[in-house]
Amino acid sequence: MKENKMHQRFQERIDNGEIIEPKDWMPKRYRRQLIRMMSQHAHSEIVGMLPEGNWIQRAPSLNRKKVLLAKVQDEAGHGLYLYSAAETLGVSRREMVEGYIYGNAKYSSIFNYPTLTFADICVIGWLVDGAAIVNQTMLAKSSYGPYARAMIRICREESFHKKQGYEMLAKMASGTVGQQRMAQDAVNRWWWPTLMMFGPPDDESPNSKELIKWGVKTKSNDELRQSFVDRSVMEARAIGVDLPDPELKYNEDTGHWDFGEIPWEEFWEVIKGNGPMNRERIRARRKAYEEGEWVRKAAAEYARKKKLNEEKAS
């Protein structure tokens, strides 16, 4: 009975727009859902460094190389913010990291696709980071304080990444015939996987209703996806690239752009681990994690000795 009242009080706090902090009482399910969602988000930022890191040494100019290097560093920072925020829920970073390296924890399906040309880097900035902004702007209003606060800085940086990618793609789309073809080819390959980033349709999403009820999310997968499509159509037209969807059409009644059927079979295959780069991505992260074990041990030992010396001095 007492726990029922605590659940009721918790829901009242959510409904009143209050922010939940780490030391506040929360349902076990709320905690588990946050850990799953925040760790998945953190994993995605870290794994997301790999497709773009593939082009750092092959960028077409020194300036583009510096820009790309800085962006990849930003993504690493995003992952660290999110792991730190998730740790406030009582889960260790090691547990979270090993959950996807050796276990079944997920990260965004989009990062299991290859970057074949430098145009892919431009499109990732425009589409993938653009989709991330649509989702993360919502999360900046999350009911869980540490998650919402982490999103504020991440959204600012992702906004810059999107503008950067869009500017690069616009330049390529107005370049030589070969560059224009390369830009269009990249858009064709990344469009549908980007729409999948928002997750399955609402009627097939097992977590959305609960997350919305608790204020972790404020919009459903389909609502976020529609918002992204509406923005992207205008942006694509402005720089002269085509979105690869013959069914794309403005709906006067709804005020939104209707779009074709997303290839969900492909999405579920990637989620199951059968995407173009799933195995390579996990192999690369596992290698980095295992080879970096000595660094973590050295840092822990240094911290232990420093604390011991401080205790002696006091």
C-alpha cells in the first residue's frame, strides 16, 4: 500500500513538470528504463565515432581534416557526459560498456552502415546529426535532471555539426558533375536508415508509451520522425538534392509531408546484428577496450595513491 502511494506521488510529480534528481525516490522500472535508454545513447555516441573516424586521414583538405577530427572528439565527449549521467542511477560505467561489447545492449542502428565516400561524411552531418537534434531537443526536457542537463550542451554541439555537414553537402551539390553524383548517391543510401533512427512505429514500440507517461520522452517515435521529414524536404530542395522517395508528397489536410513505407525488415535485421558493419563495429570497440585496460588500471592506481597521500597530509 505504501509503495502504491509512492508510485502515485511520483506520477503526480511528473505530471506537474517536476524534475527527478538522483537521490529522489523513483520506481525501479523508471530507473531501469533510464539506464537502458541513457547507456544506449552513450554507446551510440562512442560507436558513432567509427564511421567518421574512417575518413580523418583521407579528408580532401587539411581544413576538412581538422573539422572532422574536432567533430569526432565532440562525439567522444558526448558519450562521456551520458555515461556520467547514467552513473547517477547506480550503474557502473564498466557494466554499461561491457553490456554492448560483450552482451546484448544496443546502440543506434545507423552506425552499422559504411562510409564509402567523403560525401557520406557530409550527409551524416546533415541527416544523421539533424535527426539526433530532433530527438535530443526533446530529451533536453526530460523528467530526469542529469539526462536533461547533459542534453543542453550536446544539442548545442550537434546543431553545429548539422550546419557543418549541410554546408559541406551544399558545396558538393553545387560542384562538378562527379561531385553532384557523389552527393546524391550518399543521400540515397542514408535517407532510409536515418528515418529508422527514431525507432519502430509507435504501434510496435514496446517502451514509448511508458517513457512518455514518465516524461522521459515528450513525443512518440512517429511524431519525431514526421518532424524530421518536414524539415528535411525543404532543406534538400534548397541545395538541389533529391530525397529518394517517389511517394513523398505534401498533404494539405495534415500540413505535413507524407512519405513512403520504411524498409522495416532491414531495420530489424540490423538490430539483430546482421547489418553491413555490425560485427566490425563491435570488433573495433572490443579491441580498443581490451587494449586500453592498462590505462584504466594505471589511472585507478594513481587516484588511489593520490587519495592516500592527501589523507596522510591531513
